[in-house]
Amino acid sequence: MSDPLLVIHDLMAGYGEGTVLEAINLTIPPGRNTAIVGANACGKSTLLRTLSRLLAPERGKVLLDGHSIHRLPARRLAQQLGLLPQSPIAPEGITVLDLVSRGRHPHQGPFARWSAADEAAVAEALEATATTDLAGRTVEALSGGQRQRVWIAMALAQQTNILLLDEPTTFLDINHQIEVLDLLTDLNRERGTTIVMVLHDLNLAARYADVLVAMAKGRVYGLGAPEEVLTEQMVQEVFGLESRIMEDPVTGKPMMIPLGRHV
């Protein structure tokens, strides 16, 4: 395996006077699919924002191929690392085609013309996310699920080696959740794209991820293969929930069964 793409050293980050992340040390395996899980407000999204340079660390550093991401030129970083944040906002009146085409901006110099490669990348991203027939519509006229697929298309059009996604299945019904996760898996397996995604559904995370990162109170609670991380003890200590862990009859991966008061 080649050297890690993303390495986090002794990271501390937060907002204003509030520290959210405490002493994070984490290596993102290159060419793998990593899912970050944890309870609300545990620091999952803050970690992703710091990895993408949207948030500057209070201490520590994030390295991309050995270079601090906060010292890399913005265009160079955008050519290697793409981000789909939570609840992105599109410019008013923009069409789907125009929005997805913006994913090509990092690959164009100040005087570069739109190329056949740009055209192909956008068309491929639209087709992969089943949004080709929406190309002429305005983003604001779409449903929540359609908008989410369009934003993913823009991230795919960027064609980066690393793709960070903060809750990519938000607003999607179960059918489209599976389609999106299948799409990201195809991207990982066929192109070797390193996928890092925040997910709320533990069973989908365990099914699709090669590596699980469980977070609790701004720290990494557990890291490893799904069968190593998704345990009854982890669910209790991270989520405060009693559960049973079974083997998924389809994939053989661990599957969490929550236990409520009326079970």
C-alpha cells in the first residue's frame, strides 16, 4: 500500500472559545472507503471541515501527501480533495448543468477554455447520479433528494483523488441511499478514490465501509474494520443505547439491532 494520503496529527479544533476536537490522531487509508460515525455533536462534521480546510485547527496539523493542507495553494488542494458539506447552498437561479460544471473549475487555469475532457466529466457525473434529465432545471426547483444527488454529481465532476462527504444520504429515501452508497463504492473500487463520509446509519456504515471511525466527545473512540469497531459496548458507550450485534445475512458484516424500552 502506498503512503497515506491524509494524516491528522494531534488535532484540536473548534469554534470561537468552544473546542470540539481534542487530540485527534488519525490516518485515512488511501484507496479505501472510510465512514465516520458517532452521536450528534461528537465532532464528526467538525473533523470533516478541518480535513477540507474550511476550519483552521487550534493545534496540530493535517497533512496531504506530507504537506500541510493549510499551506497548499487553493487550486492544487481542490484538484486533489473534494468536499460535499452538509446542506450546501446553490446560487439563486442556477441550473443543474451549471452547478455540476462548477466542479471542473479547479482543473481550469485563468485563461483555460472549456474542453472535451470537462464536457465528458460533467456528463459522466450526471449519468452516474441519474440527474441527466434534470440538467436544464434550476436547483431550487428540485426536491431535497434530487438536490442531494446534484451536489454529489458536482463533487464527482471534480474528479479528485479524495472525496469527503458529510451525510451524503441526507434527504434520500432508502432506495436512493443505497444507490448513492453503491455509486461511491463503485468510485472507490474502479478509480481508487479515497472516500471519507459521515453517516448516521450504523448498519449502512458497517455494510459499505472498509474502515469505521467511531467518535465520542471530540475524540476517536475506535478505529478499524466494521467487525472490530461495531460492538455492543461501542453502541452503549458512544450512543448510550443498548443493542445486539448480529451478522448481516447478506454481507456477513456486523448488523446492529437497537433495543428500546418496549422490546
